[in-house]
Amino acid sequence: MTEDDARAWLQAHFDVSRETWERLERYVAILLSAMDEQNLIAESTRPHVWARHIVDSAQLLSHTRQAKEGEWIDLGSGAGLPGIVVACLSDRPVMMVESRRKRIDFLNAVIGDLGLDHARVFGGRVETAPTAQAAIISARAYAPLPKLFASALHLSRKKTIWVLPKGRNAQNELEAARPAWQGVFHVEPSVTDADSAIIVAQGVAPVVMKKGRR
């Protein structure tokens, strides 16, 4: 996907308003400028930021349209991918969970600069975030599935939709998690990379081990 393809995809799927385009453009400018001070995204992806990061984040919204009202919680937000992008493209409340001080400051600065009043940052580890009932939980390059589910289960409810970009090892990672975690899982292809995939899950819960009969 080229940068022109990425912008065309966004317009076709979200009917992006002028104000939203300005916010996205501003976010990209801030992101690239801040790269001089901290490694927010891989340097090799700088020329492809719209495809590799903006559309790669925005596509998650396509798998959450059935979610009712409620908060979107993004785990390990880092540079705000996908949290900031989601907040730009929707009115849903967004909470970004991030533990690194520089990233927290960056996210708060972006929220203020873009006027994203429905977005906020929780500064701390995912495990320490207050109990919640998120409508949607996302995590981009945060942790393997078992650790991810264990650390964030207290933020979810039965109907929570989990959207988890997992690269080319998505299916293998899902199979590795099945002995300990149950739910309705399916793997969706990524629109930005033919070798990558997104795990979409609902009803995530620990597997209850039955006691053996004596």
C-alpha cells in the first residue's frame, strides 16, 4: 500500500471530514518531529507512516462496528497507535494505557494539541489500571496473548471486543493461548500487509480446569 493508497483508503472507509484530515496531518507531523528525541516508530517506516501506522491503526475500527457504547482502551499505546488514530476518527471515549514517562508526556501533549477531549492517558502498567468494562480493547505490539489477556482481563466484560494486530504469527500465537484462554476468536487479514493478521476476540475468559475424578 502506497501513501496515496493509504489516504484513499481512509477517505473511502471513513468519509474523513476536513477537520479530521487536519488532525491526522497534524498528528503525523508531531509524530515525525518527535522522532528526533525518542524512538516512537521504526525509522524504516518513516517514509510509509500513513500506510504502516495510520491505516494500520484505523483498520481496527472496521472490526468493532457492532460494539455498543463504551470506552475503547488501548494497551501499551506508545506513540498513540492506535489510540490517537481511533480518537481522531471516532467520538468514542478512548483511554490509552502507557507506563513510560516520555510516552505519557507525548500522548498528553498530542491530546491537548489536537483537542481530543474524549481521549485520556492512564500512566502506569496495564495491571494497575482501574477495573473497567471496556467496549473495545486494542493492543498493537504489546505482549503475547496469554500475558495480554492476563494483564487486561480486569478491564473487560463478556461482550468486550478485543482487536489485536499480531503480524504473521497470529494463528500460531492464538493456538498457543487456547489451552489457557477461551472465547470466540477469529483471524482477519490486514489491509496494509498481506503477511500480517488481526486477532478479533469476544467472550475472553480463563479456561476453568475440571477436577479429575478419583
